[in-house]
Amino acid sequence: MSNRPSWDLGESAERCGVSRSTVRRYREQGKFPNAFKDSSGAWKIPLEDLLAVGWKPNAPAQSEPVSVPPEPDKSINDKVLELEQALMLERVKREAAEQANMQMKANLEDLRTAMRMIEAKPVSVPVSEAEPAKGLPTEPAPARLPEQPLEATEQPKKRRWWQR
């Protein structure tokens, strides 16, 4: 044995700034090869063993906060400026997305119109002996059977000048 001091588990933990369970766990793992039991049956850990595992007796406890100089905070104006720039960027992104959305809606409407034109029933053009005047719309006369009499409230339709 050396002339250096040795402490029990609680005192070793207190002097080295670790928990008592950590000291006990290290002793059980064999990290303190020179640990011994005293006459009362308490475990004693020699100073050499504590130093060998990297612990420093009389070091401040780990629970005590280490004073680290705080980082200099940005001034409030700098933070506001940074947030305004981020907001501006988000607004630009939103406007671009809205513009793309409007373009997609216009394209969709064009496609729907084209589909309606494709799916529409073909218009049948009546074949007549006389060719109608160019540029004037032609409406087929309503077909009426001769045996159907006109009702009292129904007036005969006037014929248009090109139908006379």
C-alpha cells in the first residue's frame, strides 16, 4: 500500500464529482484494482485508482454548471431583418405558386373545351336542292303534318324573306 489516502465509496464520489453508483459500478467492473475493504467492511478506493480512471479529487461536481460565456445574441433589429427577409421569400414563392396554379387552370379549361368539341354529336347538314345564300344562317323549318289543325291560340309563323 502507498502512503496516499484512500476514501470510501461515498467520499470518493463526493471528492471526484461523480455519483456513488458510478463509483460502485467502476469497482464492480474492476477498474479500481487496488480497492480494499477496511476493518469495518467498507470499501476503500485509493487515490491512485481514482487518478488512473481520469477522475480528479476535489474537482467541482458535475451538477454544478460550468460557466461558459454566452454567445453574443443578435440584436433584435437583426432578428427582425432576418425574419422580414424570410417572409419576403415566402411571399415570392406563394405568388409564383398562385401564378402556376392559374396557368394550370387555364390549360385545364382549354382541355375541357377541346374534349367537349370532340365528344359533341356531329351536326347533320340537310342536303337541299337549292344552295342557300352564302353567309346567311339556315334554319330548317319546323316539320308540321298537314292533317294537324292549328290550335286557336297558335298563330302561323311568318316566313322569312329567303324562305318565300
